[in-house]
Amino acid sequence: MKKTILAVLTLAVLLLAAAGAAAAAGVSVYVDGRQVTFPDQAPFIDENARTLVPIRFIAEQMGAEVGWDGSINLVTIEKEDVEIKLTIGEKRAQVNGAWKTFDTSATLKNGRTMVPLRFISETLGAEVEWDNDSRTVYIWTSVPKEPEITHYTGGVPVNPREWKTASGTAEVMGWDNPIIKYITANELPYELNNLSILDIKIDDKFINVTFKTSSGRQSVPRMFLAEGNDITRVRTYKNVTGIDQETYIQKYDIYSSFDTHRDLGKLATEADITKITHFIFEGYRNGQTRLLAVENPYFGGGNS
């Protein structure tokens, strides 16, 4: 009997230690592909398994105005036509005058007001996704119905819905209204799913892309070499060189027999790096394809 009690107590201690270690582990937060830094008070997971963040995060990252009434510990968050009022220690809040309940409460920690991330973000209209393996929160403040055109080369923005010829056409045409983010190479690093794309370098044979994983697993997204909307070439796994446990380089072929194989690519020409306008990386989130289109700095013979 004593051995049984001792075993139960030992198991309980181990479970508590594991829970404490998990709570102590850091939480990463990304908003629209950019990692957020918290210089004074980091996010944490509370006893209800919910992520809390400093109130300043809401103001700076979500574009909201924040008010604080210390006499009654009341937080007010306003953005456009949404007003949220919540009191420290309570598991409910007023949203535009109507009471909403949730499963944790705002709190004070190290002199900072910490609020429940998911409830606040979703109430303000954002998408929230939690990756348990990497303990990372992904927030998308908007989901555009049409491509967000910010940068493009070659005269017209690349748009998969308008691609005329592509190797791997069947795969490409399977996309359902993909969301596209356009950046220049100077805007790297940039997040795609559980990866950060750190750098892109070109040599005679390969497009060398440096990735950093937040999940602990090396994964390689498909990449497409787009010549505007005229020709698009699919590129997949070639070989990976590890730098450390989180960082590695994937070599994508510039030239591939897949392009001109009569039963596969059916393209008339091989790739020319100076004609490639974008490197497009394929991601997938919340049931929807998300593409990151990086301008090719070598287009037209640049950076040569």
C-alpha cells in the first residue's frame, strides 16, 4: 500500500514539474508573417492554458486604442466600430455593450496588464492559430479576397489565376483563390507557415534558400519560378544542407528536365534566371493556400 501511495505521489510530482516546465517555456507570436518582440514582459500561458500578452501588444500590433482606469482595474480597447471593456480578474467582457464570457481573465504581472490574446484578437476581427509543437501563435489581421499587390517586376504583377503556361499545371490549377503576399528580397526574413525564409542566393545551378524552422522539423515548401504570368516552373525538394538544428539551406534547381519533358512539363524552353520575375513559395493555413512571392533581384541581369 505504501509503495502504491509513493508511486502516485511521485507521478503527481513529475506531472507538476512537466506542467511547470511547459509554462516556463517561451511563446512566440507572429502577426501577418512578422515575429513580434516583447522587450519588457513576455507572453505566457496561464493556468487555463491560454496565452496572455501585454496590453501594449494590442495597441501596437492590432491598431487599437487602449485605455486604463486604475481605480476600478478596467481596460478599454477600441478599434473602428468595436469597443471591448474588461476588468482584471474577471472571465467576461463587454463587447459593444453586450457581455461575452471566455475561459480565462486579464491579470497584472510585473506591473504590466496582460490580456487574453485569442479573445481580444478574434473580437477585433483577426484570425488566430496555435502551433503546439513550436509554442507559436500566428495572427492574421486581414484576409484579402484579392492578391495584395505591393511589389512586382516585369511590368505586370504575377497572379496564378492568370498563368498561361506552367510545368506542374495540374497542381497549380488545384489552388482555390490563393492569398498572395508580395515582398522584395530586401524584406527577408519572412515567415511562411512554421518556416522563416532568411535569404536567397543564386549560383550557376541552384537557387539556394536559407530556412529557419520554428517546429524543430526540416520542411521544404514547393517553389515556383514565375516569368510574369507567361511561364511558371515548379521546383521541389533537391537537397538540404544543415547549418544548425533550426537553420538549413535548400537547393532548388534553376534548370530541370521536368520543364521540357513531353509528358510532364511540356514547356518549350529551359529556365533563364534573368527572366524570372518572382520566386513563389507555397504555404497552407486554415484550409487556404497562401503564397509568398519574392521579387527576383537577378531579373533583367541585376546583381550579376
